[in-house]
Amino acid sequence: MSHTAQPARWLPFVVLGIGLAAISFGAIFARLAQAEGVSSLAVATWRLGFAALIITPVAFLQSRHELARLTRKQIGMALAAGFFLALHFATWISSLEYTSVASSTALVTTNPLWIGLASFLIFRETPTKMMIGGIALSFAGSLFIFWSDSQNAGAGSNPMLGNLLALVGSWCFSAYLLIGRRLRAGLGLPAYIWLAYGAAALFLFAASGAGGVELFTLSNTAWLVLLAMALGPQLLGHTAYNWSLRYVSATFVAVVTLGEPVGSALMAFLIFGEGFAPLQFVGFSLLLVGIYLAAKGERS
């Protein structure tokens, strides 16, 4: 196939569907690993560690010349992107210890809102009316989720803390995306992924070592779950989204990602028996509609 050949029109939508299904398993795998006695920091460390290890031969085969020409600025940006990606996974996976899968995934996917706000505060880009409306609706939805979880005994051991950790995870992912967009402009996908995942893994291994976190004495089931996290949500899911961006709009991809909390919540209901409180459901609905409007209103 030539480099200019376009895939069948339906293929990007199928690839996005596969990516969405893979990413939706992220919270489920994290919960299963935690049930095997793996600490949240260890889960984050091995998710990124395995992903970086698996992508290494691909990066060096396809992008060794790019990697050899890296500037100090690019290396610094890669370290910064990796730092925020490491914080994202450390805080979000930790949130699953304290709050429901549904609340955690709904709040951690609010990054289109924070990117829109950052574009206004940092880059002085005037937000559209749709973006402002989306931010307002999402903020209201977040308040409903926080309020519902604080009143719901089945929401988790400390839902307010869990929800806050999920929000911090979303802020960190927004910073990762903003830095990564600039870095990605001058790098191919394999080189960029290897740098970002590798830097994040190094930060997480360092944090685990400093905190005395057990990384190696794990059950066989835990190892399989952690490897599945790296192969499924991390590599298959995110790569599918990145590949699809070449053929569909970024707005459409952002809207597809709204299916993640829905898919994760459905699987959490089937596997862990986590249900919805009425007010929580109202919060999810407002949040998803708000993110949709924010993504649609985001300027190029």
C-alpha cells in the first residue's frame, strides 16, 4: 500500500471503537490488581514500565535517527511530559481505592475543560460560547457527583478524597497533553510515545523506590493483569486514538473518549456490582454533555 492510500471510510470508526473498549478496561484492571495486593503506585509503575519496554524495539527500529538528533529542549519537554503523565496515573489509580469506578473515570476524563481554560489563561485564546457553556455544565455535573458520593455509603471508603485525586489526575493529564502537543509536532509517533512513556516510567520507578513500594513480589495473576493493562488500555487504546486522528477530527475523537466512563461504569456494575445513585447519574449526564460541548467548542 502506498503512503498516500487512504483506509476504507469505516476503518477509523472501527479502530476508535476498539481503542475505546481497550481504554475502558483501564479502571477494571487497576481494581483487579489492587485486589491482588498491588499498591496503586506499583500499578501505575508497571503499566508505564511494561508499555515503555514493549515499544522500545519499535521506536529504535523506526525512529533511531530521530532519537539520535534530539535537542536539549526536546529532552526537557519529554521529561516534563513524562513527569505529568506519571502524576496522572499515580493519582488516578490511587483514586480507585477510595471512590467508585464510575465517579473516578467520569472526573478523570474532564481534561478538555482544563485544556480550554489553560488556553484562555495561558495563551489568551478567547473561549467560544459553547466552550463556556460546556465548562459550566461540567462544573455543575462534578458538584453533583461530589455531593452524591458524600451522601452515598456505597460510593467508596473515602469518595471525596477519591474524587479529588481523580480531578488532580485530569489536571496532570491536561498538562501532559499541552506539553506533548508541542513535542509531538517535531517527532514521529513511536519516538514520542517511547520518550513520554519511558520518562513517566522512570519517575514512577524512582518514586516507588523512594517510598519503599513493593514492585517484584507479586502474584502470577497480578503480573498478568499488569501486562494486560500495558498492552490493552495503554498501547492498544491510546495508539488507536492517535492513529485515528489522521483520518477524523480531533473533536470527534474527543467525543468518542466520553464513552470511557460509560464503558468503565458498565463493566464495574457487571464485575464489582457498583450501581448508580440517582443524583450521581444526573452528575454523570451533565458532565458528559458539558465535555461534549467543550470539545466541540474548542478552537484549533
